[in-house]
Amino acid sequence: MLFGAKALAVPLKYGQNLNVNASPEKSRIVWTAKEMNETWFAAELGLSDLSIITTTDHEIASRLKLLLRSARELNPDFLSMPVLVETGINFPRSWGLGTSSTLTANVAAWAGVDPFHLHWKVSSGSGYDVACALHSSPIIYQVTDMVPKMDRVPFFPSFHEQLYFVYLGEKQDSAKSIAEFHSLHQDRAESIRQISQITLEISEAADVVVFMKLLKRHESILSSNLNLPTVKESLFPDFNGVVKSLGAWGGDFVMAVSLLPEKKILTYFKTLGYPIIFPYAQMVMPC
């Protein structure tokens, strides 16, 4: 995606909300972030200069300050009065699931600015997760020369009962992964063409065997470009099926596809120490 390849995105049942109300605290932004109804982060920022007054985590507060300042640069009228802000996610933060990008999309909507312009002021990522946050249906996403393109596609495969999401428990730093990818100086034109074509074929696959072959080819191309083994080679070499990396290579969730019965698939991953496994329909919104 970083170099213009097409990628398939599906909407999840998990997400993030943002609520804003007027505040009695003069000249301050009072921010509270909740994870499954429990506060995990809080901060108070100065309204005029967004200075950090109090916080439970200075590093996170600094990133929040950058995000709000960037939104204000795009819309100088943004944050003209004190507010109480509360964000909430309905899943554990450790799962990833684009929490930073969904926050960016929510702040952009609040500020009345372009979410991608805001994203690229604070991140070097492709904007894929921002696109996901903006759609409630599957899309094919592509970004070329900082111009995003999003095309809706009907994707909820008839064989979805053979698809699973497995949490690896290895949250990846997306910024670090992006920097490492940029450091690999290669001619990727042919790989980009191949990945884009595979993505289109994946979105139209009507047979699980064909789907698995496409995922395997996709994973192989990425492995070659990154000079890294696939996640299946690294962690699940004896799995009877395909394991596909999602997001930052080797982190957060992977997709497992197999012709095996569900009980055997669940037992396989749980025996290896990966107990958090979701059938496709339990995590993805139907379309």
C-alpha cells in the first residue's frame, strides 16, 4: 500500500467513538480515553497553545497534542472553546485494530478537515486504516502520490466459516515497520502490479481453495520484498492451511484459512499458546 499497491479492507464490529461536550473548565481541553468502559488515559491541555497541563502518560499526551495542533493548522477555527472529550473502544487496546488511525478519522470529522490530510501531517503510513474508519462496507484501497482511492466491493465470502483471525499478542509499532520497509531499496514495480492483481482476484474469489492459493502468493511476494520469512514459516510451519499476515508484518492479528474442522483449528492455535481466535463472521460486519 505504501507504494501504490491495492489492498482489500473489511469493516469490523469493533471500533472507536469520540464524544465532545462543552466544558466548565476555562481555557482547557479535558480528555479522557476509555478501553471497554475503563479509563486508561487522561490529560488536560491548554486551549490556546495545547500545552500539556496534566496527564497520566506524557508520551501519549504529546502525540495527542500533535494531532490536535495539526487539525487546528488545517482549520484555524478548530478548538475555539473549552471542551470535555471522551473516546472509547470496545476491545482491548493491545489488539491494535487501527486505534490511532480511527482516532485521527474521528478528530478530522470533529474538526471538519480532510482525514487523509490530517493523517499525513502526523504519520507516514498509507492511510489504509483511515480509509477503513470511513467506510462501513468492504473497499479496495490504493494511494498514489498521496491521493487515496477507495472503491466499494461486495466481499463476504460464502466460505467465511473457514476463515479465522488469530491474535499473536505481538503489537507492532507501525511507524517502525514503515521506516524499516522504506530502508529496503528495491525496484518494486512488478511486485506492486502482482499484489494489486492478486488483491482484485481475492476480492472476487468464490472458492476457498483458490482463495488460499491467492493468499499464499500474496504472502510470498511480501516475504521476498521484506527479506523476511512468512509468518507461517516462522510460527506455524505445520499448520494444514494458509496463515496470512495482516497490518504490520508479524504483529497483531493473522488470518488463518483451512479446510480442517473448526475444533481442530482452534485446538491447533490454542495448543501453541494463541487462545484469542475469532471466526470471520464474529469480527467482520456483514455486508
